[in-house]
Amino acid sequence: MSLMSNKELKVSAQQTEDAVCLWNAVCEITERGNNAEIKRKKDGSFTVYEVKKKIVAV
């Protein structure tokens, strides 16, 4: 087991809160049976998309 430096362990409270919000959004979407996609915007923030995929037979 490798040891992490103090720098690697420091995560701001805002980053933790943002991660929890993203995870809650993903959980809500997947509970409805749809897929969730997370993308990073140009400003560095994240957006969660709800995607419903439909199988089409040709």
C-alpha cells in the first residue's frame, strides 16, 4: 500500500459537495432506468445529462 502525500489528500469542501451532487443526480437518473452522461464544460464545471436510448430494429 503506497502512502499519499498531504497534497493529494487535500480536497476542498466545495469539491466534495459538488461530487456528492453529481453522484445523487446520476443515482436519480439510473433509478428511472435511463443512462446518465457526465461532461465537463469549458469553464471546468460538470453537467449531467439524462439519456434514454431506444433500440430500433431495422
